[in-house]
Amino acid sequence: MPVSEFNERTLTAEVLKRISAAPDKRLAQVMQSLVKHLHAFVREIRPTPQEWGQAIRFLTETGRISDDERQEFILLSDTLGVSMLVDFVAYGRVGKATESTAFKIAASGFDTLVTHLFVKGGEFLDSDAVFGVKRSLIVDFTKNEAASTTAATTSY
């Protein structure tokens, strides 16, 4: 069997070719795009093997401290802005995040809604680390003295 000699450019083409054989065509498309961008990143940054090793150790440690209750890759995705970017392209939403109250609403026969509302006037509305605030989710919170709970009000 002949052995291929790869270089900086031909290696990418070979990886893309191998991924194209995946039975899930959407997964193949996603992985091919990831490979193209990752290879372009490496060509642009030109990391040393030591620098690349440091990046791999960072990702390894992120995985190591993740478990069934704590998913550090989600936090990493949030802090890199990727989670909100996925939200933007998938749902056309815009925004950032700060003091908030989270909700999970589920009903049989309907998609589950997981969202949060943000305190109007919150100190970090324009500089949230995970880019989650959207204008439509910023509301006034008022204290309901009779119920000893805080209620958010908004209009649509």
C-alpha cells in the first residue's frame, strides 16, 4: 500500500476527504468546517509544539473537571461567546447578560423553554461574560409584599 506524503496544505484536504465518508452528512459538514477553520487557525498562529501542548492540556483539564453535574465545556463556550453566537444564528436573537432569574418551563406536547430575565438597570447589562442579555429579557422586578416573592413584569 502506498504511503502518502502530506504537507501543510494537502493534509487538510485528506482530513476533509476522510470526514466526508461519515454516514451523518450534517455532522460531516460541521466537522469539515471545523477542520478547515482549525487548520487555518494553526497556519495563521503557527504555534510551537509546546504552545499546542499547552492548549491541549487546557482542554484536557476542562474535560477532567467536567462531570454529570458540572459541564465546563459549556462554561468555556459561554465565556468565548460561542453559546450566544449559536443562539444568534439559530434563532436570530441579539444581546448580553447580568443579574438574572432563570426559568425552565415544560408542558406535555410542547418544546421545553429555558430562559432567564434580567434586572432592568443591572450594573453589568452591557458587559456580561457569557453575552446572554437581550433587550426583550430586561424587565423591572417588583417586590410582591403579600406573597413574599419577587415578580418580574414585562409586556409583549
